[in-house]
Amino acid sequence: MVGVRPGGGSGSRRKISAASARSHTRTSTPSSPFSGLFSKLLLVSLVGLLAWAYQAARPPPPKICGSLHAPPVTAPRIKLTDGRHLAYKEHGVPKESAKFKFVFVHGFDTCRHHAVVANLLPQDIYQSLGIYIVSFDRPGYGESDPDPNRQVKSIVLDVEELADQLGLGDKFYVIGFSLGGQCLWSCLKYIPHRLAGATLIAPAVNYWWPSFPSNLSSEAFSKLLQRDIWSLRVAHYLPWLTYWWNTRKFFPPFGAISHIPDVLSRNDKEVLRQFGEREDATSVRQQGEFESIHRDLIVGFGKWEFDPTELTNPFPNNEGSVHLWQGDEDKLVPVTLQRYIAEKLPWIHYHEIPGAGHMFPYAKGMSDTIIKAQLSL
């Protein structure tokens, strides 16, 4: 019985508390020598995982043209005020004798060689109308130096300085295709006084522009390929993961990066078949993918400093015009959002092409039509 010491007399009884009794009957468990080792291994593994994730998400440095172990410089270039170089290519009549001067802005994953309107415009049109077109490599593409600080407004400064250094005059025309067309919204915003006119060909849209009705943008966004939906979400919400996301084998990259046929409409495939082989693209990503195609996604689909649908007419006295061309079967740029933009900006001359996809500028005769519309001929 608890509280009685066996063998003692009646006077030798003493009370023992229940807690004391339990402490005497409890067996102490020695600590395992492996528990501390496991904690250390877990900590080391966690640190290693974080280090791996950091390195994987961090893009390699660009191979800037003309530097050691990097591609050579083969194109004419200008040096910008911030020290970067911009490569360009000239088309048409000499700029000194040209009547109409254009700056062409190329699209996603292309370069100065892919100035579709300039490349396909017949020489007799160049000569008879006195047209000069200069295309250039946007930062990080081709032979133009990367711009690690690139923002929505940056392209405007490059375009303006290119025009000034080449002596294009006080006013010039701008024309852009796809993501290059999207860049022209910045030109209309920041340098309308320098523009004689602007042509946006299937310009990419940012689904997060605030003026888009949520149901309209959500519906358009949902029609994209699933791989593109996730790539654009990452570029918008987690831009620092863009390189990692688009270079992992277990994540399908943005459709236009891998050139999968699913991003093309039936008409696109037919147009490209008739056009023949794609222009030489060997130099497009030669300085690295991050400062070219991945930076494009981050800037084009990130947070903008302004909403294009709130722009005012840059030519209130009809001294110039803005044209927007769009195919109604474009699988890369939704026609519904372009229609909304055209409705919000009635001063835009909107041209919708029935049955056309994203690559309609490559169709026979389209370059002539686009240029003549801009020049009101």
C-alpha cells in the first residue's frame, strides 16, 4: 500500500505524495544521439534547397555582342546616351531623299531582320513613293545591348534617339508588329509630338490593363493555351520566376517561345506555307534568352505605368493618323479585346480582317495595303 514502508514498525510510517511516487516509478529515457544529427541534416538540406532554387531562378549573364567570348558585331549600331548600343537595318530609298520615313519595331522572339512590312514591300513602291524604313534590334535582341532596367517607357527613348541620330527629322512614322505593336502605345503616350503617324499590327494586349471589363479580359484569357496562361501569370505576378519557369523541362514554356503550331490559326499556317521559310533567326537570342524573350514577357505583361485605352487623340487636327490592324481568328491576340480598344479610342482607324490569324502581314499584298493606308493613298 502506498505510504507504508515494509518492515517498519507502527511508528515508522510516513506519507509519500502521489507525485513523488510517480517520479520514483518513472523510467528516464535517454536522448537519442541521432535526433540532433537529423535536425542538422534537415537544416543543411533546407539551405541547399534554397541555394539551388536561387541559382535555378537566376538567369545567366548575357553575352553582350562584341565582348569576350560573345557574338561579334556585324550590324551598324548607334551608341545611346546611357552607353548602350542599338543595332539597326535600313530599307528602301536613302533617308536623305526619302519623302516618308518609318521606324519599324519588331515583335516577340524576332529581330531587325524580321521587319515584315519592310521586307515584303515591293521595290517599286519604295521608289515611287520615296519610302525609307529603319528596323532595329530591341534591347537584348540580335546585336543591341540588353537593358536590365527596361520598362514600358524605355522603348520610346530608344526609338526617339535612333531617329535623332539617323537624322529622320522632327516627325516620323512608327510601325510595329505583335509585341512590337504593343510598344507603340508608349510612343503615342510619351512622344506624340514626334509622330507623323502610327500603325499597330496585331499588337499584343496586356490582360491586366485596368480598363478592360473583368468578364471580357477573363474570357479572352481563358481561351489561351494552358501553358500560355501559366507563363503570363508568372510574368505578371512573379516576374523573378519567369526565366526559371520557361526553362524547366517539367513546365511547358510559353507557346511562342517553343514555336508550337498550336498558337497558329489555320490561316496562319497557310500564309506561312506560301511565304516559304522563316527569316534567319539565328541571331535573335544569341545574347541570352532572359534579356530578350523573358524580359519581353515581364515588361509586356507586367504592371504598366498607364492604360492605353485612356490615351487622347495624338492628332486632334488630323495632321496624322493611327491605324490598328487585327485578324478575327488570331489565336495569340484576342480580337474581342482589340474591338474594345477600338471602341474606347474612336480616333483609331480600326481594320479587322475576316478569317485572318496573327501572321496576316505575311500575306501577299498586305504590306502595300498597310503602308498606303497609313499614308492615306
